[in-house]
Amino acid sequence: MQEEKNYRSPKLVIWFTGLSGSGKSTLAEAVYQRLQQQDRPAYVLDGDALRGGLCSDLGFDAAARTENNRRAGHVARLMTDAGLVVLGAFISPFAEHRALVRGLFAPGEFIEVHCDCPLEECERRDVKGLYRRARAGQITDFTGISSPYETPLRPELVVDTSNQSVDAACAQVLALLSR
């Protein structure tokens, strides 16, 4: 059994990890809305947004993924130092990368949330056509198809995003924060 942790620190990052289409960004946005209602300063740091700017020079090979997660973690660190709750939505497929980011934070400042969703459901939700393109060989190193996703072994929370509503998943995250 994991020890009880206090997640009421003003420095807090919630790192949503899972396959593309697993609901990371959707859940992060829902939690953000709830935190705003509580007057708790927060920001959604999304992988797609970082890849469109700060990380636009990176590809998707192993070295680039490592650097992408390193940059995202440091941006999250800076934002928590400014007093924001950072809601990071990143595939971050490798345990090593997630551990690297966790290591930037003190105990109680980092919550890993695994958005658990079967690959088949993620493919069904694929609004950008990424899975289709990956299966056709047009995208290489695509997580879940031609590159692995290492399921977190001990996340603070596992949310089944395939069988519950966004509101129910959001409630689970917020319940963790109220400990």
C-alpha cells in the first residue's frame, strides 16, 4: 500500500500520461476548469502545444522524446515555482522519462495520473488520423503502433478513461488533491 501523501502544496504538477487519444488533455482541461472555480491558479501544459513551439525542433526518436520530456518538466518546474498547479498532458511513453520529470520535484509536488485506455478505443477516437497514418507507415516511432508505451508501475492514480465520464475521472483527480 502506498503511503498517504499531502497534495495541497502550492507547488504541484499533475502529469497525465497515456496513449494518444486516451483523454489526457480532455481530463487536464476538466481539472483545470474545476481548479479555476476554486480560485486555485492552474495551467494546462499540453504536449501538442509544446511541440508547436518550444519543442518544434524535435522529432519522435528516443533522443528527441527524452529531450521533449526534459523541456516539458523544466517548464512545469518554472510554472510551479510561480505558484501554478501545472496540469501536464504528455504521452511520455517511457518510465525513464517520467522518472526524470518526477525527479525535478520534491515529494508531494508531483502526481502521475495514468489515463488508461485500450489501444482500440484510442484508435477509434483518433480525430487527427494519426493512428491511421502510423498503421500505413506514414508516421514512424508512433507510440502504441511502432514504438512502445511503458505502462506506469506505481502512478498515484489510474483513471479508466474508456469506461467512465470525464466528470467521474475529474472527480477522482480532485479527490486525490483534497487529501
